Amino acid sequence: MEERDYYRVYSEYLRNKYGAKSYKLPINLPLTCPNRDGCVGYGGCIFCGEKGTGFENLSNTISVKNQLLENMDYIKRKYKAEKFIAYFQNFSNTYMDLGLFKKYIKEAILEDIVEICISTRPDCISDSYLEFLSSIKKEHNINISIELGLQTVNYHTLKMINRGHTLAEFIDSVLRIKPYDFDVCAHIILDLPWDNMDDTIECAKILSSLSVEQVKLHSLYIVEKTVLERMYKNGEIILLSKEEYIDRAVVFLEHLHPDIVIQRVIGRAPEENTLCVNWHTSWWKIRDEILEKMEEMKTYQGRKCDYLNGKALSKFKK
């Protein structure tokens, strides 16, 4: 089975775009999030640990340039990559003073860096930051992509996981980014226990209608010393099974527009300090099970993407 037969694969997209094997280099900054420091809330998302999500990152005490150079040297040797993406990954990478943001971004402009990717929250996108990034793109002929942590389109669930924003902020951020011709990637947790299959389908539909360029899918995992750990140990939540996650992944892909690039269908997390992650199964095995399910169902990305451009008028179209 080949991934490309079932969905649009990120690695191939990068190779076609940059003409060489391309790899993301994570950057770790000394940051926080607005739902941790009291701006929109306290405590952070219920699933997020003290170190955020960048578990393979270098120390945030190392300069941006040196993080990139160290990672670049390692990835060149191990994976034979030729082009690189400077990936501002951990926490909310636009949640800082604009002057400081400009400084960090400029440090990432190095030889063989063909793209700057910024991971942040929908409520941390504003025109002034986008205008600066647009100037960087034009001046240095470097692409810009922005990854937005949405997780779910169900606003009840967003409140339950303490995101501190609703679906409206996500829609606003995508619409603000679009005129600048930056790629948008949405992060989605497919198996939040408060969501159902209708939410899965609606999520694919909303992302398709907004024409986001990329999607990252991942499962819910439980990190120690989080609110989610307490809820899990107290029996307040029941995690979905691996089979249910696979079913949701397949249905999501079926309803997602075929032009959207899939960065991943399942995420990774460290076993250390984590109670539950990917049902104690390797991420690539779950990916293969998703492919097997799609092969068995003879389905593929976009097969059910028939809801755009006035579906109800389809009987009048020739």
C-alpha cells in the first residue's frame, strides 16, 4: 500500500515544491500561551504538559540560529535532507511583543532554509504580525506557513479542554492569513471524548470550506501532572479505542477536500511522563491500519467531499 493512493502526502508535497527532500527543524523559544498566563485563562489546555508539545526540541536557551544549525547538521547526516523548514513549534509562537517576534524570525533566515513555519493559536493572529511576515517572504524569497491549533470545531468541547478560544477565532485567523498567500495548517485531535462522528465530519467540511492547505491529525494522549490526567484517573472521561480513532480518521479523510495536504494521520508523543499514548502502539502501525481500512473500504481522501459550491443546485448543473 502506498500512502499517495489514499491521501495527499506531505513529504511528496514538499519534494515537489522544493525539488529536493525537505525536513522540518524544530525551534524552541522561551514562551507561554495566553490561556496559561491569565490573558484568556489559566492552566493551559487540559492535555498540555508543562513543556508544551515540543518533546524533541533543543533547549530554549540556545539561539534560534544555533538550534537550526545543530538540527540541520544532524538531519543532513541521518536523513539526507537538502532543504529545510524553520519550524517555530512549541507553545504560541506569535504570543510575544512584535519587536521580539521580528528578531526571532530574522534569525531563522539561513542558507537552505526555504520556509518558515510558525505554530500558534487562532487568537494570536493579527494583521501587524502577518504584514511583517509578508515583508520577509518578499525580501528573502522564503515561503511562510502558519499552523493553527484548532483541535475540534465543537465549541462545547473547546470550552471543556480549556482552549480559551472558540471556532470563531479560528475562522477569523484563517480569513486574515489568506490574503497573504501563506499556507495554513490546522491541528486536529480526532478522538476527544466529548466529540462524536458528526463533529469529525463537520470539522472536515469547515476546513475544506475555508480552503486550508494542510492538516495535522493526532490522537489524544495523557501527560502526567495535567488536568486530563486527573480526569482520567477519577473516571471522568473514557478514552476512545484505537479502532474508533481509525474509523474517525477514515471518515474525516473521506469528507476532506482532496487538495488539502495531510501532514500526518497520527501523531507521536514520548512514552516518558505519558500515561496513555497511541494505545501503546507505534505511530506507523496505526497509520498502516488506517491505510488497510481505506483499502478495505475502497475509499480515499475527498470521496465524500460533495457539499461545496451549492450542492442543492447540482441537479440543475450540466
